[in-house]
Amino acid sequence: MATRLIMSVTMQKMINFHLTGKRGDDEVADGPASNACPALLVPYRRLSELRYDFPLVLLDDAASPAFADTLSGIFNRLIRDIAPEGNAGEQLRQHILQLEKRMRELASDGVDWSLSKLWQDAETSLLAERKGPDAELLGNSFATARFAFNVEGQVVNCDEQLPARLLQHAYKAIEAKRAKQSIGKIELLIIKLRNILQVDDRKNGASQTPQQLKKDVGKRYKESFDFDLMSEILKDSTPGNRLPDERRKRIKAALAVLESQRFFTPATAGRNRKGRGQYQFIADNLSAALKSYEERLPQMAELIKAVSIAELECENAYREETHSAYFTRFGPQALTPEDLELFPPYLICLQESECNARDMEHLMEISSGDLPMKVLMQVTDALTHRSGRTLTAPGNAFVLQSTASNLYRQCKWIRKGLEFDGPAVFSVFAPRNDGATELPAYLIAAAAMESRVFPAFSYDPVAGPGLADRFDISSNPEVASDWPTRELSYEDQELQMVVEESAFTAADFAVIAPEYCEHFAAAPKHSWSREMLPVADYLKLANSETVERVPYVAVVDGDNFLRRFVVDDKLIRIVRRCRERWHALQELGGVNNSYSAAALEKVPAVPVAPTVEIAPPLLTEEAASVVVEKQEEIEEQQPGAVDEPYIETPLCTTCDECTKRNDRMFAYDENKQAFVKDPDAGTYRQLVEAAELCQVAIIHPGKPRNPGEPGLDELVARAAAFAP
């Protein structure tokens, strides 16, 4: 009775905290410490022991279609290329994986590394730990791998600097190719215009004096000619049809603009630039970038005008009566989207926390217009970010939202956004590097996406005629659910293993956001009761059912004890808003669409026609025997069911790549070797990506099971490499 009374008093205190956010005494303790972790994240706390998407390598190879790759992906391909299958290549595989692990450890120190330097230091470190035959074998493996290794680039981790570094690297790689085309066009026009003027100069007597002819021929042959006689002959034979003064003036004016423009740097344009540098198109201030764009518009118009005149003159197609009046009036207002494609777009990298109301207005102006601007909006407070809510409304801009942890998997969309002929906005959550929590930035960013706090989506205005083609949310886990669910396993007081399904909500994410610590209160173990509900279950209740109930999240503290933290009502309201924003994204992405559901409810039920049982035809014993034999013959001729995904389980090396990607689709058997547990527990994309990450290439994705999954054409093409 006394215990029940104590529980009742404590429960009342927890209810008071939930409603008011105020702690009455020490019994309802403070919020989670900096080393606390949501229970579902505990298996991933030690990232150094896992192979995952980071570190990334920003590739130097300008000819490569990719601008970044993962360290694990690079080593997977290296192993696949040089290590023989089976036992013959096992030692080489293990040595290379040891090298990768050491490189991963060294790269985590926050120092900027080139890939070659990181390899060299990791190799030196490992060899220093070995002696005798072991060192020789290891060195031989490294030499074999080094000979086949031909990748270089900067190594970057998932941190606060990643979004800007990755976007700028991709932008420069893409714009270098685009600029090459524009420079080639301008250089060719410069050469042609110079040739026209040089030919006309040859018709000028001043170019045919003995002194000029001697200069043109050069020192080697100056004693071989009578330049006085040559001058007289050339003057007598020179035709008199020189360029009209007006045309010559027009060509020289166009040539001067092409040679002095500062948008590109053609090799032929150096002499007239007068020391002025090339314009910069990467900025960190939105207002300054817009001002710069406005100021450069007249020069952009002048360059387009010069290019157009040059093209006409080179074709001898310029007609003064037709073109002169048009080009006299030509200005910035005459520029077309096709004209603007000649110029590099602007890349503006912003911190949302530093943006004011005016910046947000500019962002809306850009996203709803057609300015050639690419904006990176980096978010550090995922729960209250402002820009994301303004970018979900379909408009003219290409939009990509993602967390830093997911950026590599969004490289295709990053490229599409940067190559898009119009504005593009990239909204990226990257946690601060302030040491406020002990969890790595990658895990915090991944948790933001998993918890629906910062879901990933893309909007491509030119992908198709409707939202079904343009809007994509398939990168998120379990897109049809409010919250992703995972198995939570722990030992109870009797040391018995307990396994239960648990949802990962926005409240779980708030546990690792120090600024929300005040919204939690630890519940004493003796007060745990049925009146306490996980946040996901609490949110399903009607308001009248929440009386005498309190929501909680399961947290593991620094001593690895499972604890419950009560959540106050203010944070619950934030969690509800996250869920509602996720519902809005689902609607745009064609998932749980309320319009479709309402339309289906209005469709009248179709009456089912009564069935008539028809007796099977009678077969003679001889005929039945023929049918059975024929059926057996057909079955023998049919190949195995290669459409089903499968794993060559006996060859599994237990690398965890597939199981950590989706532990409900993939599982381990009693020998700790992987098999496909449930092919319908995930997406075809997860099957293909698991196959690509598998160190020994033993995962075969088969054929897609859901014909409605986005991007199937690309995924099927990627899966072909793993066909049996």
C-alpha cells in the first residue's frame, strides 16, 4: 500500500512536470546528461568500429562523372579488382581492410588530409607495429594495393564544414566543364574577328612597307629577299576592297568586349584585361550576391551583344538596316534564359542562424523567380529551422533538403540542382562542432533525418508534368509511417532479455540536442508504470485520454543503464508539429494522400458476380499421365528463381554492411552469416545499395518487388552488376 502511494505521489509530480515543465523537487530529476543516448542509437555510438559513408573523398579527377566517393566504396572496388575470390584472396582482403580502418581512425582527428597522404601515414603506422614475416606479408599486400590504386582527393568528415565544402567542390567541378564550353565559344570568335581585321590590314599600304615585310618574315630569311622590290610588287597587286569604316569599328568594338570580359578567362583574352581579375561567383552573403548580380547585368548584356555581333560578322550576315537598331537598344532587359546559360550561376553559402528577415525575403524572391542563384542554407537547429517551411511549397526553384549524414547519397540530386537552369536551394542540417554532446556529428545528423525532425526531400520542377514526378521523399526510412520503428532489446531486472518494437520520434532526437535538455525529467525506476507511454503511443491518444498519462523516451545513460525521461508538453507540441510537417511532405510525395483516400471512399462498391463451379474435364488415366510428364519436363527446363534477392551466405564475412542498413530485411544465421530475412521489409534501393557496399560482392538484389518505387530504371541498371 505504501509503495503504491509513493508511486501515486511520484506520478503526480511527473504529470505536473509534463504540464508545466517545472520540477518540484529532486525526485523528478534533471534532464539527460551530455553522454546520454536515445536507446535506439546505442548500437551505433562507436562509429569508429563501423564501416559507413564517412569519411568522404572529394575527387580531384575532373573527367570523372562523380565529384565525391566514400572511403569504404573506394576500398570495396579496390578489393574487388585485385583480390582473388575465395581463400586465395582472403589475406589480401584482410590486410587492405586493416589499412582502411587505420585511415578511418586517422581521418577522425579533424585534420585536412589528401587521400595519398592519409594512405601513406596509415601504411607507415601499421607496418611499424609488425615485425619479421608479418611485416613483410603486410608490406607486400600494401604494395599490391598501391600499384592498383589511382584515386586522389581531399578527405572530409561529417562535420559543420561538410555542406559548404561538398557543394563548393561539386559546383567548381560542374562549372569547370560548363565554362570550358563558353570559353571555347568566346575564344573561337576572338580568333575569327582578329583574322578578319588582319586580312583587312594586309590591304593597307602601311602593312606592305619594306620595314614591315622584313619584320613579318623574320631574321632567318631577311637576307634572302629584296624587301624594297617585294613592297612595290605587293602594292601594285593589292585589291582595294577594304572593310567599310563602320564595319571595322563594329568588329573592333565587339572584339574589345570579348577580350576584356571578366566572366571567363580565355587564353586569347589576356592582353586587354588590364590586370583585372575574373569575377567571383561564390559568396556568403545573400544581399551582396544579389547586388553583385544587378551590377553585372549591363556587362552581361554587353557580352551577349558582342557575341551576337561577332557571330553575324563571322558569317558576313550582319545587315545594318536590320541589326543596328536592335543592337543599339539591346540592354539587360533583353537577356533571355538562353543568354544567361552562358554565364556561371552564383553559389551562396549561408548559415540560417545568421540570416535576418531581409535574407529570408531574398530567399523567397530567389526560389520563386528565375535568378541564376544556387543557395546553400545550412541549419544548426533542426527542430526550429525557418527556411525549410518556406521551401516545401512547389515553385520555380529546384529544392533539396537533407542532413549532412545523407549528403553523399544525395549526390545525384546535388548535381541536378547545380546543373538546373534556374534557381536551386539546398537546405542542409549539420550539427555544431561545439562539444555539447559526446555523440559524433554524423549520428546526430542521421538521427534528425530518422526522427522526421529534418526529413529529406527533393523537388525538381522539370522532372515531369505533375508532383508525382517532381517531388521525392523516398530517401527517408519507412516513408508510409509516422515514425520509423526498430527493435529495442535490453535486460530487465531479472536479467532476462526483452525485445520490443520502439518508434524513433522527434522527442528521441531532442535528447541529443542540449538546448532541449530542460524539456526532460528523469523518472525514478520505482515509478515506472502503465500510465507512462512512449511518445509515439501517447501521440495516438485523444486529448481526453491523456489525463493521468505521461509521455516518455527511453534513454541509455553513461553507465549503460536504461532510463525513462518524461517529456514536457512544450516539447510534445514541437513533436506534433514535426509529425504534421512530415504528413504534408507525405502528401506532396504521394504517400497517404488524403485526396486519393477521399476519392476512393466515394467510389461505389462493385458487386461481385456469383461464381459458378464448373466440374473439371475428365481425363483418361493415359492422358493424365502425359500431362504430368509434360509438366515435369517444363519444370526441369525452367531456371531457378533469379528474380528473388538472395545472399551467398557461406561466403559472408560478417562485415555488418547489410544488417546495419536494414536489420529487418537482412539478418544473421546461427553462424553469424547474413541472409535475406524479409525482402519486403525495405526498398529495392536498400537492396542495391547493400550489394554495392558488400565487401565480397555476394548480395544479389534480384528484380524490384514494388513497381511503384521511384528511380527503378537507374536501380535496375546498377543491380545488373550483381546478377548471378
